[in-house]
Amino acid sequence: MIEPDINTAPRSSRTIRILSYNVHSCVGTDRRLDPGRVADVIASLKPDIIGLQELDVRRRRSGGIDQAEVIANRLKMNFHFHPALSVEEELYGDALLTALPVRLVRAGGLKSYGEPRGAIWSEVEMGAVKVNVFNTHLGLLRRDRLRQAQELTGPDWIGHRDCANKPLIVMGDFNSIPSSAAYRNLLKPLQDSKQQTGRRPDPTFPSRFPLLRLDHIFTANGPRILSAEAVRNAATRIASDHLPLLAIVEVPA
């Protein structure tokens, strides 16, 4: 990918790197559990803000470690984790990571008929600008995705009065292709990379032979996607069953 020349952007703006990545409990396509490998993939992409999905915390199947903490420590970043699924001490969910000043606004569940899902809403400071950043993972069932997309864009989340006319970045594994009803609902308050750049990034799933574009990054109220890429190389094809999605976003002051 040829990245935009940030020197051509207005001086009143800042360019940041946004990464959305479903890490599949840090189990690669070679069936090897390796949080360090996932952290290395992320580090190579030099993101400023990261949304991770499908993290294990204290689960026996992944050695009882806190994957969110392990990855955040490797990257020297702060993080907020939300368990969409809790079974006694075993947790499974999503996280938002950044080295920028960050405040957790809300973390909670989304209504689900199938496997429980959730979302994280944080306020990230970028100089004098505060940006509302959301990370989520929608369900596998079509009716779940429709309901969750409506809830996510409703008054408790993106449609909250604290987000009105304020910069928004929304990312995650939406399990929704661009032609789906859930995706179209998200485009009512948000914009995707196709609308802003004229190009859609390549598919993100499955990582070895990607066919479906399930992972997305959206913006609204100021931030503008300059480029977006499903990063495909030898490391990303094996580290998870999804490819990481990297966007270069311009945030006006």
C-alpha cells in the first residue's frame, strides 16, 4: 500500500493509524497458540489505536493468561477489555489499546440471541482533540447483527448525545459484508472507506485465502479515512484466521 503523504494534509489536522484485528484467541491458522506472534504482527504495523476482537482472559484452553494484558504490555500501551462472555473466572471478549491518553466511557453487552457480544467506547485524546472510539464484534446470526447494528447506532452508543457532532471512529469484526442489511444500517450515521477514498480494502477472512470483507473501520463528524488495507503477508496469513485491517485516518483539529 502506498500511504498518503501526511505532509500534504492541512497543518490543522493529525494523521493516525487505526487497526482492527480479530485475533482468534491468538490461535493461528497453523493451530499454534502464540500471543507474542500476534503482538509482533501488530507492532510491525505501528498503529496508534487498536481494536482487538476474540481475546481470551484466564481461559484454560489458552493457558490461563490475560491475552489483552500480554499484548498491551508487549506494545507498551494502555488497554480496556470487555468480556462479552464470562464463565466463572474465564473471560472472552474485546479490547481497545492505545498509548495515547484514553478514558473509558462505556463497555457493555449487545443484545444477542446467539453467542454474547459487546462493545467498548473510549475517548482518546489527540492533542487538543478528543475522539470517541468504538470497538465491537457483532454476532454470527443475521438477526443478531441487525439488532446489534441498530443498538450500536442508537442512543446508548454512537447516537448518544455525548457523541453529537463530535469526532467518531468505529471499528470491529461486524461479520457483515458491505451488501448486508446490518452494514447498510451502520452507514446511516457513519462513512466507510469506499465513500471516502473511492476504494474498498480487500477481504479480511479467511486469512489464508480471503474471500469475505467482515472487518471494517468507519468514521463520522470530522475524521477522514485516507487509505485502508487488509494487510496480507506471510505473518498475517498465519497469526490469525482474520487479516488485520489498517486505516490511515486524518483527524482535524
